[in-house]
Amino acid sequence: MDAEGKAYYAIPADNPFVKTTTHRGQAVEPKSVRTETWATGLRNAWRFSFDPKTGACFAGDVGQNLFEEIDVLTAGGDYGWSEIEGNHIYNKKDASAKQGPAKLAPASAFVAPIYEYDRKLGNSVTGGVFCRSERVPAIRDAYVFGDYASGRLFALKEKDGKWTGEVIAKDMTIAGFGHDPVNGDVLFVTLAGQLKRLAPKK
């Protein structure tokens, strides 16, 4: 808001695409760039959240053909779509609609996801939240997210720079996550109109 309390629209001067002249090695006309852009290369990010402890921004990015991914977003980061899907070269179908195995992507300037999973586990990621509550020890300090199609709920934990995931529960049509503001419990909602919480087994 301005000094008179009126709302206005402005782009921070340090936004990464202010005054940009190239993207992916190609020249761009600065006047044509949407300088609101903060990161690129996401296909269909479904649900962002911030770790309440570190401020890191996490996102679930829905895949096209073979892989779902979780990303930690950074200013100016390029996450590779549509050249990369997860950690793999994007595998387009040929004219006969056949599809071969996707090859691992070579090292590049693209920001790799912290986690990916294939169609054996699900095919429509729903980004989640970071759990810092001590009420459920099994998911403390874990990023909790789900898959809309398979109903699996996952917990990701980081150790020595590597993220590993495990399936912790199952429920269908998971559409979003949040925190209970009273105690920090992880909450999730389904398209059946239900609001649920993750709690220890009794």
C-alpha cells in the first residue's frame, strides 16, 4: 500500500527477471519479459508452502508423462520444463504414440528436484507442508505431501543433502495441506469435502 493506504501493484526491484536479457541461452527483449516472474521451468506447480523454520519455499510440480517432483524454489531458478521431467529428459511420444524409457538428464544449469517418483506410486502430486511439530515424532522435520490419484501420503526427510521419502498413510483425492495454528499438526483436505489431520497411531 502507498502512504495513503491505497493498494497498488509493484514488482520488487531485486526480482530476478527485472532487466533480464537472456533466458536458457537465448536473447530476450527486456520490454517483453513479465518481470513478475520469480522462477521458470515448472510445468504445473500444485501447492506451494514455506518451511516455518528456514523460510525455504517447497512446491509439488505435476508431471506430464512419467514423473512427479518436489522442488525447493529459488529466485531465478529454472526447473527445466519442458526439456526435463523430474530428473529425466522429457520423453515425448512419437507419431505412433509409443514411448520408450526416459533417460536420466545430464548435469545442467536446471535446478534438479529434491525428490521424484514414477507412475508406480502415483501420477498427480499435491504439494504439502513442512512439519515442525513434535506431536507426531515420525514426521517431525519432514516435508509431508500427497498424490491425488493414488492417495499416498509421503514424508520426505533430508540427511547430508539427500532427501529420502516413505509412504506414511493413504487417503483419496488429496487436494491441499496446511497446519493447525494451535498445535502445528499437519492437516489435509480432500475433494470429498473432508478436513483431516495426521496423528500418531494408537
